[in-house]
Amino acid sequence: MDELMLVPDAVGARDLSDRAGFDVNFLGLPVPAPTLAGVETVLLPYTHFSVLMRLDKRLAAVTALGIDGQRLIDLDRSGIRWRLDPRLTEDQQTGERLYARNDLDRGHLVRRASAVWGATRDEAAQANEDTFHYTNAAPQAAKFNQGLDLWLGLESYLLEHAADYGRRLVVFTGPIFGDTDPVYRGVDIPLLFFKVAVFLQDGELSATGYVVDQTPQLADLPDVPPPGAVDEAPPLGPFRTFQVPIRDIAALTGLHLDQLIAVDRMPIASELPTARVTSTWRRLLSPEDLDLDFDLNGD
């Protein structure tokens, strides 16, 4: 099905009606947010980012964020509560019921600190609050969400490079749904998540892709059923963090990523364009293994 756009006068939408969402031209070259064919989706604009919701999963298919490394503002999260998006009905999104009385975190897909920037503190504060909509959350084991070697470590690396070098970055993030995902309280719990970082290198568009896996951490949660049997498991190692060809992310998610596949900086992506999905994944053991191929001197 085609992506649904929000009806401007929908009940409750007025509270977020002024949100501009992800800026397609944030990098100076057009980089549209990925789309997803074949399922019903709704595009939700917020401050500095947008969320493409999968209504069948009640979770995001992908989030699209622009990070302005020169205008980041340090704000805390105190007093901000998670909330439903009034532009969707309760049965089109997850809420507190999924996360109550267990060790599942409301994992930010758009990281809070990465969205908190702007020309004014008010702009940054609005972005800060916008990241606390359940539409921007995915169920993640606490050890996974907070682990520096895993999800948080990858997010920190991207944010620090944007801040340290005054760079602008676009980051697309989302779950990779699979047949073996456990179902918990009526919601599919994704085992895998992806990030695609998009940036300018010598004036040209460039991108890199990453996949992280929370399967080991979910095994520690007694309330969450174990993943289903799988015939051919991907070659995942103990840190469960990988740099991967963006074409593999497209194949696993169904997202339209052709523009970014064409500018993938992972060398294997161009050298072995027909390699089997997961066969060329590069395990990352530390943040130093991440390869954005940035020109860190800004030349």
C-alpha cells in the first residue's frame, strides 16, 4: 500500500501540527527518508526527525533524523514522560502496557541527545520532548539498550563525530523484523536493529550501514519467549554489532534504499555486489572498528 499522510484536522493532531519533520535537504543534497511498499505506513513528523510507522507491527519501520553537530545543546531529560502520539489511535502504536513490570527498555530509535539541537533552547527543548513519543520507541533489553559495546556505543560514536567535527549527519534507524521474533504482549520484539549513516565526503554523498543484535540479551528476560527456530542463522558474534552492506539492510527490511546502496562506503559492497545477504558482515569489537571513512580534518 502507499504511505498514508496525516489528515491535518485529525482529532488531537493539533498539538503536533507545526512539526516540520526530517529535512530531505538537510545535507544540501536531497536524501529522502526511506519508504516501504506492501504494508500500511504513516509518516509522522516531529522536530528534526520523522517516524515512518508500520501499523501492522505498531512500531516504526524507520526513523529519519538530521544531526547538526554545530548546534547541539546539552539538555537533560528530567520531567519528560513517555506519551502516545495523538495522531494515531492507541491500537496503532505501543504504549506503557508493553514495558510495564519487566526489564524491557523503551529504546529510543532517534537518540534523544542526537535530536537536541537548534538555533534556540526552545527549539532544542521541543525536539527533546518529541523523542519521548512511543512511536520513537522499540522494545529493547535493558543490557542491550544501555550497553556501550552495543546500541548506545554505536549511537555515541555517530553523535561524537558530528559534534567533534561540526558535521551534519543523517541517520536512518529501525528494527529488522524476522520470522523468529518473539511475540510479547501482542507485539513482535525485533531481534535485530539497523542504522544507516549518511554524510558528505568531499562534497559527494556517502553512507555506511550497521546491524546490531539483541538476541543474547533477550535470553535473560524471563517474561519474553525465546526466539523461534531458525534454519540459517546469520554469523553473529558475541558483541552482536556489525558493519554491513546497505543492500543487506534493504533486503532484510524491504525499505527502499537504492540511493544509499549506490554510495555505500563499505568496500565489500562494491567488490561483491551479488554476495549472499549476511555473508559479508564485518564484526565490530570496539568503536575504533567503525569505519565512516570521514575526512576528520574537514578538508
